[in-house]
Amino acid sequence: MKNSSIHGEQVAADGIRSRPLHRQGLYDDPRLEEVYRRRVDRLGMRPPSKFSRRLQVINYALMFGVGSYMVLYQDYGERRHCFTGLRKWYFGKIDRLWSLSTEEEKELRERGQIK
């Protein structure tokens, strides 16, 4: 007897799963249920608006900027932290970019442009 009642509950559960919009008699008219189902399906097929795409691009740019600031410039104190290696590499590259190599410095001294 228990098996038949469990089987009956399973069949009832399968019937509910096959009709996801049918909730406790809210959509008694099957035509309305189909209309609502089509509306929900159409919402997913619309392309995003130009405004939402621009907002998404601005959001990504802001996230990148804030993340870069937090990793490279935020003051975490004098202790070592997880970004220490990345900061050393980054600021080493920046120093090399804005400083003169020994060859460049020698050439500028010969021209008399630096002392």
C-alpha cells in the first residue's frame, strides 16, 4: 500500500513539473497560461538596449579602475601582503620606463644636455 501512495505522489509531482506556470489554480484558463508563457519566453529573446550596453561598459571600466587602484596603489601598511610581488614588478617597470638607461645617460652627457 505504501508503494502505491508513493507512486501516486510521484505522478502528481511529475504533473506539476510539466506545467511550471500552473500554481495552485492561478491560471485556470489554459489560453492565459500559454499567453503568459509566450510573454516570459519573449523577454529572454530581446537584445539589450543601447543604454544598458553603455551602462555595462561603464561598469566594467569602473570595476577595472577600482580593482587596479586597490591592487597597485591602496596602502596596506609596511607588512608583506598578497600584492607585494605584483607591486614590485609593476613599479620596477614604471621606474625603467621613466628613467634613463646608462647608455642614454652617457649619450646625453656627451651632448651636454645633462650634467
